[in-house]
Amino acid sequence: MRRSRFTQSEILQLLGEASAGVPVAEICSAAGITQRTFYRWRRQFGGLDVPAMRQMKDLVSENLRLRGLVSNLFERLRTPDDNAPEERRTLKATAPRNADERARDQMRASRIAAEKCGGALTGHFASVRVNR
């Protein structure tokens, strides 16, 4: 994706001028941007000020870092552990025949994953703790 010619503080300044009453067409011609770009910026940055923008940037970078940690955890869970016995390393290759077998396989998979990551398995929306 192409980088913008304008920094986020410059974009916020242009949006602030518009909220102060300067016509959008005048701002666009002075900055050398199209009205479509201006309104896209307005939709993206809305009513943010400089501290809110800084906080949003921090949250985006933290989110990226956490996504990397989660993907590393899942990669570790996918690779077989050399110390574990063969039956614990891999799940059944065949598809479960009924709902009971499917539930049993899911519980076994979550226990194996919980053992590998210290007792806590992060799910899609919440954490699940498996106790023995």
C-alpha cells in the first residue's frame, strides 16, 4: 500500500480547518488533494485530536504485536513436540464419526494445547483454563 504524502498531524490540521469553517474545496485545492481523499480522511480520523491519534497509533502497534505473539503460539502448537509420545502429538487423522467423538477430540486438542502453553489456552474471544 502506498504511503501518504501527508503525516497524520498534517491531516488532522486540515480536518481541523474544515471544522473551523473553511470550505472543503478551498482546503483541497490548497493542499493539492481531491475532495474524495479529504472525505476519506474525515471518515478515517473523524473527531480525533493529536493525543487520541497517538493513542490510536499505540493501540494499532500493540495489536500488531499481540497478533504476532498469537500466531507464534499457534505455530508452536501445530509443530509436534519431540518429547511427547506419538499419541499425544497428533490428533486422529480420520474424521470423527459422531458428535461425541468430535467433542472428545476437541477436548483432547485443547488439553494438549493447554499443556504446551502453560495451562492457559487463548481462544477467539476469551481465555480457557484447563485444570486437571
